[in-house]
Amino acid sequence: MTALAEKTDPTEAMITAHSVTFSGWSKSAREDALMRLRKMGLPDRRDEYWKYTRPDSLTQATAPTAAIFQNDEPPLFGEMDRLKIVFVDGVFDAAASDDLALEGITIERLATAQSDLHWARDVYGVLESHGQSPVARPLAALNTALATDGVLIHVSRTPSKPINLIYTHNSDTSDAILHHCIKLDPGTEVTLLENGPAAARFNKVIEVEVGNTASFNHIRAQGRDHERRAATHIFGRLGTESEFKSFTLTVNGVMTRNEVVLELTGDDAKAHVAGACVGDGEFHHDDTVFITHDAVNCESRQVFKKVLRNGAVGVFQGKILVKADAQKTDGYQISQSLLLDEDSQFLAKPELEIYADDVICSHGSTSGAIDEDALFYLRARGISKGDATDLLTLSFLAEAVEEIEAETLKEEILERLTGWLARRRS
Amino acid sequence: MLNIKNLNVKLDDEDKQILKGVDLEIKGGEVHAIMGPNGSGKSTLSYVLSGKDGYEVTEGTATLEGIDLLEMEPEERAAAGLFLAFQYPVEIPGVGNMTFLRTAVNSQLKARGEEEMSAAEFLKVVRAKAKALKIDADMLKRPVNMGFSGGEKKRNEILQMAMLEPKMCILDETDSGLDVDAMKLVAEGVNALRSEGRGFLVITHYQRLLDHIKPDVVHIMADGRIVKSGGPELALEVENNGYADILAEVA
């Protein structure tokens, strides 16, 4: 732990604290990322995209401790037939995981993938590096350089069931860096489920290459641990007529920064990104989304809903960039917060940057309290104030949850949300 | 059943007196109608009875079967048997009509210390009652009042009333925004619920509704008071001559 001696430069302190030995096929991508990281340095509050979120706890060399949450619920997605891949504090748990084999796909671990994975070479650090412009994302470069593990999934045929990455947080000082790459060959479909808090502090990158007419479905729930911190990035590149759908549920967590950086490079592609979060007290949640339209007739949707109380803070920075040749773009963005008291805060920065002339782009952002008329209506039917508030809270979040296409998953998420809201009051 | 004595009400945040001594007694099995010009305080009366925020009772009492209504939370009044059919039913996106109905029914049962209804039992009952009001499965599944026409919203109010089986029903301009057919349907729904143990207070502008829901007593309200009471013929008088004559007569 020489990190302490190098206090003067936080970037070097972080690199030292997480040093890994580079070898094999990912070596050059990691070296390149390290170089880029050193050049840009870790974020600080002077950076435009870190104005609303203090990066300190994500950039200090050692993770702040985070108490472990005693979860007594059955695991999310537990009833589903899925391929389980378990990481405990960022360390792969072979015993708890299924065999990493599923017809139609190959799965390898980043830590043990020795052979020269040609496909992964074209993804690992490539999408991330591409996503560094025009907005720098140093924590993602850090991840590419120093990730200790992750999964590399190549989908050559549509698998029979979803892949479920399960993250468990068992140590109050764990500081995990995981990097996943997924490549969908043309015409394939895959669903990626992620759940759990991963570590006291978690830095995660997913790079997804969605081939022509392929479809990527992503649903994640970031656990219920109150004190954990997370900085996550998803980088996606979408081919012709492909689909990318991602939904994130965040309940609790003292610090979350979720970045999604997508580029629609093939005509007629669709990207839907949605998130629902519920924060109470010490809670800071930041969704930063950047969608670039670089092809004709593509559609993108961003739907983010935040329920905040007792001083919780929500941040939304969403951008749609429509390049000059991306005619017939249909872009939509909505970010809304429900503030349950006057101590809570929602900070939103919606951005549209459009160079094509034949596009439809709309965006909206609102903050509001519980609708008093609706509350009275429910109470006048005999529903207690607490239950009525929960119903209206769910009603508010539903628009984001509705973005989940699979009916069973949608219902499971809504059911969990209902339970959590009720427990919060008891 | 419902007993209102010298009820005086002002707005919370303005010095404006709306009700200026309302006296009203409705017995079980009776249907009373309140008519009156705009701004006379009819809707305020229904809100104050059901417990909406924003009003201050400065004098008087209101009891339901001897229990003080004014001290209770809105949900407690509902559980005690008071029901208000809203003039403008609220749209609630994301909450299924069925979920809402079941939550309401079970909340009241629980508050009264009775056993909650199972999902299967509830479904059976709600389907039968919905059918009578021509409310189809789709309307039950959709979010509360979302995309409902004016008539559908009012029928949905009556369905809630039928499911909750209140002792005292207040209908606040339930006829507003209804065409003749929809009004008949709503009136049939109300009439089906008329019984010895249940009182009704029907607030309306028009005599038309009272052709379908025959009142025992008609009250005329003006400037925060009930200025005249009588039989059904009073409603006809209003219909034919307007309020001016009556108001002049009592002035």
C-alpha cells in the first residue's frame, strides 16, 4: 500500500492501489487505457460532467468502508431459469455459479481468458475508448486498465435463457473493478440480468457490440445496501436494425454514478435506456447518458424517474447528439423526480445537439411533489395516507418500469418495489 | 344517519366564509338532493364531510351514526361508511383499477377489524358488479380513470361505491358531463344500492338526474346555507323558473 506516500496525485495513488500485471491479449488495450487515464486524470468537481456529483469517494485510492446489508429476501430473478455467474466482492465464485456454458454462446472470464480472443480484442477497451469523446470518462479508462475480472460473452446464436450476473457484497472494505464484454452476432438476442451491490465500492464497465438485427436486453438492480458506492459505465455500439434496451433499478446506495454511452451506427436501430430509483436520506444517484445518432431512421428513448426523500439527491445528465447524416432520427428524453419533502434535490441537465435537419427530438424534465388531489382521492376510498403515498410513488415510477418489455420481469420488479416501499415505513 | 348542525366553514388560507350554518339530517333509506346556484357551497359541503384539506370548520358539527366525522382522517371517514363520488374523478397512471379497488376494499375491511377479501373472491364480486354497470374487463385492467371518457369515469365511481358498500353516499354532480344514456346507467347503479340502511346526498344542478334518482327531500342551497327544503316538486320548480324566484322569496 504505497498509495499513502503518493497523496499528491490521486490518479497515481489510485493506479498504485489497484495495480495489476498486464499480459496476454488485453495487454495493449490496458496499456493504452492507462496512458489515456494518466493524460486525463481522475475527475474532480471542476469537470463539467461532475458538477452535480462529488467524485471524491469514487476517486480516492481506497474505498470508504461500507457496512453490509442483511438481506432476508429471496434473490431477485430467483424463480427464473437463467445462467448464474456470481461475483463476491468482485471475485468470481465458481461454486455458486453455473457452468459457464450455454448453447449458442461462449463465456470466458477476463481473468483467465488466455487464448487470443479475436472478437474480444475488437471490443475490450475499444468501445470505451471511443466513448471518451467528446466527454472524458476517466473512471471507465481506469476500469479498462485495471479490471481484475469480468466476463466475455460471445453470442453466436440466441441462447435459451438469460445470463444473470449476481454480485454479492460481503466485505465492508472491498473495492472491485469488473469489466464485461458482450458481442452479439447478427440476428441474435440475449438478455443480461444483473443484481446486487457488488462491493463496498464498485467500478464496472460493460461494453456491448450489438450486431445487425441483433437485440440486447439488459435489466439490472443495484442491490439494497445503503453504504455502497458504484461507478458504472455501459458502452454500446448498435448495428443496422438492432435493438438495445436497458433498465436499471436503484434503491439505496450512498453514491451511484451510472453512465450509458451509446452510438447508433446502423440505420433503423433502436436504443431505449430507462431507470427508476428510490432514495432516502444519504443517497446520491447520478444518471449520465450520452446517445449519439450516426445513422438514418434510428430511435432513442431515455426515461428516468427518481423518488427522493429526507435529503436524497438525484442527478440526470442526458444528451442526444444527432450527427449531420442522421436524418429521420426520433429522439425522446424524459427525466422526472418526485420529491417527497423539501430537503431533497433533483438536478437535471438535458441536452440536445442536432446537426441533421429532418429529425424529431423532444425532451422534458420535471420535479414535483405528490399530487394532493390524487392523494385525497385514494384516502377518500379508505386507503391510509402511507399506502396511498406508496401507490402514487409506484404510479410515478411505473412509466420507467413499463420500459421493460418482458412481462414477467416487469412484474417482478414492480412487486419488489411495492414490498420495499411498504417496508420502508414499517 | 348523517347529522349536520350549524356547520360553518371557511377556507384555510383566506378569510372567506363558504358555509354559513348548514343544518341537515339524512336518515337511513332516504335520498336527499341539494341544488343551488354556482358558488353556493354545495361541493364544499361534500369536501368538508369527506375530509379534504384546505377548509376550516369554525362552528358546528357533522356526525355519521353519532360519530364525529370532522375529527377523523379521510380514510377513517371512509372506513366509517362515508363515500364521496367525485365530480372530477382523478386519473392515476400506473395503478391498475383493479389493484386500486382491492386496496380500497381491503383497507376498509382491515380498518373495521374484518377479514380481508381474497383475490379470487374479490375478482368474482367485482366482475358481477362491473357487468351491471357495463364496465368491461379492459376498464378494470387499465390504470385508474386513465383514458376513461366522462361517462366511464362516473360509472367507475359508482362501481367503487358498489364495492365499498358505504352507509352514506354523497354524489357530487355525478350527472355533469354525462349524456342521457350514461346518466340512466349511473342512476340505475345508484338505485340498485338504495336500501333501508343507506343514505344518499345527491348534489346536482339539474332536475334531470332526479327523474332517475327519485329524492325524498330536495334542498336549495344559496350563499352557504340551505334556504329552502321541500319534496321532489321543488326540483321541478327550479327547472322551470330558475333560482331567482326562490331566492327572492326567502330573502
